[in-house]
Amino acid sequence: MKKTRLLLFCLLIASLAVATACGGNPVKKDLESYFKDAFPAIKQLDEDIVISYGKVVGEDFRQNTLFEDALRDELIPAVEDFLDYIHSVTPATQDVQDAHAKIADGIERQYEAYSIMLGAIASKNYDRINDANAKLRDAAVDKTAYIDALKALADEHGVDLPGSSSAPDPGEVDPDGEDPVDVPPTGDQKPLVFPLIDAHTGYVEATLGEFSEFLDRMFSYYDTDYPESDMIRFFGAGHDGYGYALDVRYETAGDGEESGGEETITLFEIVSMVVSEVPESGGFLFSPEETLEYLYDNFAQ
């Protein structure tokens, strides 16, 4: 009888050991699955919306309907689809569910903010833009909390957090219909010039180096717009977490015969820069001297 009890006890211990080995770390397994499937899609959808928003946020909505049309026809439907995807993701463990809930809260607030903006512009009740901005600030807090929660879980369970360690912020709108990014550069704002050295070296400034490499050092991601025929606007998120917008004028030479019908760009010239605490939000227009000092201090090669 004693031998039978001992045998049963040993079998029970062995079964528990096998079950533990098979179960492993459920949070780690869930987190790895989340990072593989859900997180890259969430990050990409968020960045796509922020970039689309950045293209129109500088428009004067008191003078034209570009911002209003984008909110109604593009941004709000995109956020609705984003929310549908977020709600379709169902992590298996409570820890990952709690982290995922933070991005759901953030995008819900972003949706509310866009909806308030659209209503405010349609009704010309521009004071409500401030309410929308408050929602956007809350959304930014939720997005930061989401990344922080995932980082904490990743560190605790020995999992690498893929991609960027920060999420784009939805930004804010000036209730007066103005945005610092849209302050037109004046003719004497010429702090930095990247002339074409040769076809192999490219456009080079002595301290900041080759133009495309300088942009890569400055931005973690960016988009472009063309506010004027000879101007390119680069705007997006910096590696340091700040938002940047550069208005860059370019000059061309020749009639295009030697380059197959295309004019040759001879230089890029940075004529204005806006820096904001978070990407795609209203920021501060730097003077030419401040721009020169800031870029040399932070992005020299």
C-alpha cells in the first residue's frame, strides 16, 4: 500500500513538472505573439494617420476647406478603421490586455478630438478647438503609457520591443487657424546651403555633410510637401522625439538638355525650421541664427 501511494505521489509530481514545462511563461509567449502580429500593424497605422494629419494641419481652416475635408473624408474614417483593428486584437493574458487597452484609450481620444475639430470648423465655433487639443494631449499621454507598459513587460520577460521605442503623437491645432509651420520664410532667411558638389558626392554642407544623410540623422521618419514651386517641406519625427519641419528652397540650372529634359538642381537651402515638443504639433519657428546653431549643435556629422 505504501509503495502504491509513493508511486502515485511520484506520478503526480512528474505530471506537475511536465505541465509546468509545457506551460512555460504565458505572458512571454503572448507578448512575443503580440509583437510579431499586432504591434507592427498598430505602429504603422498610427504613423500613417499622423503623416496624413501633418500634411493638412498647417492649412488655414478659416480661409479654405482643405483641413475640414481631410478630417471628414480621410482622417476620421482612417481612425475608425484603426479602432476596428485595435478592438479585433485580443491578447491571451491580462498583462498584455492591460497594455493594449492603453492604445485603445489613446486612439479613442484621438477620434473624439478629430470629431470635435470637424464640428468646430463646420459650426465656426473655433473655441472648441481647444477642447480638441486637450483630447489630443490626453491621447499623447495614453500612447506614451502604451509604449511604457510594453517596454516594462518586455524587460520583465526578456523580450525585445520591435521597432521604434516611441509612438507618434497626434498633434494640436491653433484655434486661430494658423500654424507655425506655415509661417512663410522671408527672403533674408538663408542660414544653410547644400550646393551640388558633383554627381557622386551630392549636395554637401561643410558641417552637416551630405544632404540626404543629414535628413537621416535628423528624422526617424518624415514626409514631404511642396508649398511652393521651388520649395520642399520635410516634416516628421526626430530620433530625439521632437517634431521637426524644414522648409527647403531649391535652385535649378540649365535647360535640361544634358539631363534628358530635366533641370539640374544646383543647391538646397534651408530657409526656416519649426521645432515642437512632439511630432506634428504646433511648435516654434526658429530664427535663421537659431536654426544654424541648433542644427550644427545637434546634427553635425
